[in-house]
Amino acid sequence: MPNASHAPPICYNVFDFSQTFNQPMPHTPTSVVTNHARPHMPTIHWTESGVNHTALWRSERGAPPPKRVVIADDTTTADAAYHLACEGTALLWRGDFHNARQLLQALARRVDKTPQRKKRAKGKATDADAPAVPMANVFNLHRQAQAQRARVLGMVLLPFEADYGIALRRAPDARLACAEAWGPVITTDGASVAPMRDLLGMISAHEWRKKGVEVAALGAAPNNRIHPHYGVFSPIRGEYVALVATAPLPQAGPSQKDLVAFDIGTGTGVLSAVLARRGITKVVATDQDPRAIACAHANLTQLGVSAQVEVLQVDLFPPGRASLVLCNPPWLPARPSSPIEFAVYDEGSRMLLGFLAGLTDHLTRHGEGWLILSDLAEHLGLRTRAELLAAFAAAGLVVLGRMDAKPVHAKATDSTDALHAARAAEITSLWRLGAAAT
Ligand SMILES: C[S@@+](CC[C@H](N)C(=O)[O-])C[C@H]1O[C@@H](n2cnc3c(N)ncnc32)[C@H](O)[C@@H]1O
């Protein structure tokens, strides 16, 4: 799997957050926090056997609590559930857990067969007999279809007890997976309700976190695995990591021991670890996402390079200057539809343009900025090469060199994918940027 992110955890899986859900969870006690500080959380209300109920509402994609909720169980048919879900009525499951999973799969099949999906498939630029549809339209239809799919599938809800246990027949013990995604149990929170789809994603993320992703650029097994946490961009695409592992390091001065590097938006910490393994003794890694910060700490410690890398939770740059400032921003300028998509979509190119705008102020003399960027946005009609080069120039930067790599992920060769034409043409580049002479 991975996926979004970017893995399963979130697997930057080329924007396809597909997940595998079938591993039973090991029983591991969840740590319990009894502090009462809690940001405001929405609640969901429903009536069951004539009694009104309320519980905390948890939605990873930030969806509001559904206003209409009915109770569903093993007698609920897929057609009835699909009809309810499409009209915005949520189904709170009280039956067998495995049956709920099958119901979800049945709903997914129905969503994927809708006329809109067929229309999207027709828009594929690979259809020789279909009129050419601009890729930007294909992309927008694809995103709309993904959003609709998420809305419908997000209507199958599960009840969680205060300790994240699920009191349903044949339900797995997913308390650890929930704690990894939602944070430790806060006993005063009480019961909660969340989409089953979220739980399956959390279980999948837990498995990926346990197993880890092998990163060849980190050296020989077994000490070359990155363990992505839930919601953190996963380095399942090795080509961009390999570029960072092989690009020539800038000269830092009399001694390469003086070379300081910044890794902006470190995610799992993978690129900082690669730089540390290349012998750089001082790397400062930043991220603004607390999940990424915790994940990077854990990975760098486990890889034995934490003494070489400082991890800071800041917006873009740490204070000071470095001979090498590296950034792998989200590659597509589009609005994320959920918080876990923030590592994939960069609305208004905020991170890309913020990195470029601040780069010269954070480079030492003769220092280099390394920008990792795929040209998928160009193939999708979301950005032109001329706009990218103009952004470099506007930031006072010149191109010192560029290294390219062809993605080898499965989506690149999947001709049934709506975005196949763009993905098949995609190139990932490491742009070496320097300050323009003044
Ligand atoms: C595409 S991911 C790259 C992660 C990692 N560097 C890698 O290559 O696998 C982009 C990362 O940038 C982080 N990010 C986004 N905006 C940021 C900002 N303004 N400041 C710092 N980090 C940011 C995201 O949280 C995410 O972890």
C-alpha cells in the first residue's frame, strides 16, 4: 500500500489514498492522559430506541457531524445504505464489524459505477476515440469524484468507547492505532463516533508505521527503514530521495565539516537522514505539523543520526543561514480537501513560493537551495514551466543545475488511471538554485 501520503499512513501515494485494512490489531494498552485541557470538539446527536444520545465527533477530513443519523446493522442492505449515504444520512453501525467492512466495499463499488465516474473515465486523454479534454478539467473532475466518494463512504459510522475500544461483534482492538492518530485517550472525553473509513485508514497507517518503508538511499538493510506516522508524508517514491542522495554537495568553505544544511518541511525526516548519512554533521529540519515533528524525531533517533539533526516546529525556515537549504514541497497547487492532504496539495503554491522567497536570506555565500519538484502540475495544466522559472527569477535565484528522475511508482504505468497521461509523462527534478549575482 502506502498511500497518502504521500503510504498508507498517509501515503503520498500519488494522490490515491488506497489502503489495506485487514490486519488484526495486536492488543497493546493505550496510554491514558487524565488532563482536562481539550480544544473544542464537535458532537454528534442521534436517537436510538427512543433515547437521545450525544458523543464526540471525530472526522479526519474535517467533515461536520452529519445532521441525520440512523442505526444500521446486519439487516441493512447495501442498496438502502447507498441511498441513505448519497442523500446525506449517516449510518451508525451496531452490527458485526466484518459485515460493516463488506458494506463499505459494496458502497465503494456503487460509487465507482456512477455516471459521473464513467464521464471522468471518458475524459481520459488516453482514449483515442474521445475528443481531447484539457488535463486541468480531467484533474478537477477526478478531484470532485474523489470528494464525492469520500463523502458517501464517510457516512458509515462506528461507535468508540472512551478508551477507543469498539464494542461490536468481531471488532479488532484498534486502540493503539486510534491513539497514534487521535492522541492518547483523554478520559473525560467519553464516547465518540467516527467514520469507519477513518478507522480503516488508521489501522493501515499503524501497520505501515510498524513495518516501515525501506529507503535504499539510506544504505543497506536492516538499518534503512523509515516508519511513517499517521498523517505524515511517506517516502514511498524512492526517486526523489535518490536525487538527494546523489546530488553533488555544495562547497561549504575550507572544510566540508562546516557544511550546515536546512531541511524545510521534513515530514518523516527522511531527507535529513540521507544528508546525515552523507556525512553532514549539522542539519536543521523543520516542519509545521506536530505529527511530522514527532515522526521525524522517532525516525532520526532510530536511525542513529539524531545527534546530527535538530528538529524544529516552525513555519518554513529556522533562524540563520546554511550552505544547503533543501525543500520538497507538496507538488500540486490545489486546495487540500482534508488535513491529511496538506502534504500533497499546496494551495496557491504557498510553501513553494514561501521557500523561494526566503531562500537567499537563508543561504551562505555560494550556498545552494535544492528544490525537489515533479512536473506533474505542468502536465495537469496547473502550472507552466515559464511560471516556475519566473518565480525563481522573482526570488533573485538562478538555476545552477538540475537532476531529473523518472518515477517508478505503480500509478505511473496504470493506464486505467484518469490521470494516466500526465503521470506517464511525469519527471521529478532536483533544482540546484543559487543567489543571482547582484
Ligand atoms: C511533500 S511533504 C515532504 C516531506 C519530506 N521532506 C519528504 O521529502 O518526504 C511536505 C512537508 O512540508 C510540510 N510543510 C508544509 N508547509 C510547511 C511550512 N510552511 N513550514 C514547514 N513545513 C511545512 C508538511 O507538513 C510536509 O511534512
